[in-house]
Amino acid sequence: MRIKKDDKVKVISGEYKGVEGHVLKSFRKKNKLIVEKVNFIKKHQRPTQQNPSGGVIEMEAPIHVSNVQFICPKCGKLSKVKMKILDDKSRIRYCTKCGDMV
């Protein structure tokens, strides 16, 4: 998975199509991301010492990585992210539209 935490993405399919946000967390094995302000669910929470009243809270749920597209911070366009191996065997991510390192 080439999209990581703190990358800016845009949702390209589903109920939240067109919404942009930053990736809060990524689940590599499941190929899912949690994006801010996207895919809200209601969770019933039991009263605890931190939250004595309990109740229903809204939180973001994971969304599949194929439903989002990366936004390049340099050019601001929707693009794919590719990996490049340099001469010193280090790997970098780069934007396919502008070619700049991400």
C-alpha cells in the first residue's frame, strides 16, 4: 500500500465521493484507511470512568484504499504514487503527474 498516514486523499467512490481529508491511520494487511471526516458510524459506548454517561458516539470507520486517490502536495493534482529505488538502495515515493518526491 503506497498511501500512508498524514497523506492527503480524495474519496472517488461511495457515499462520501468528492470529500478530501488526511489519512489518520492505515491498516496494511486489510488494505484499509481511516480518513478524517469520512465514513462515520455510530458506536454505542458503555459508561466508564472516563465517560460516565456513556451513550452513542460518532467515529470514522475504515474505508478501502481503492476508494481513495492520492493528492500530490506539490502539484495539488490527483495522482498515483509509485516507488523508485535509488542507487544507495533506498526507496522513495514519487508523484506520477509531476515526478517530485513525496
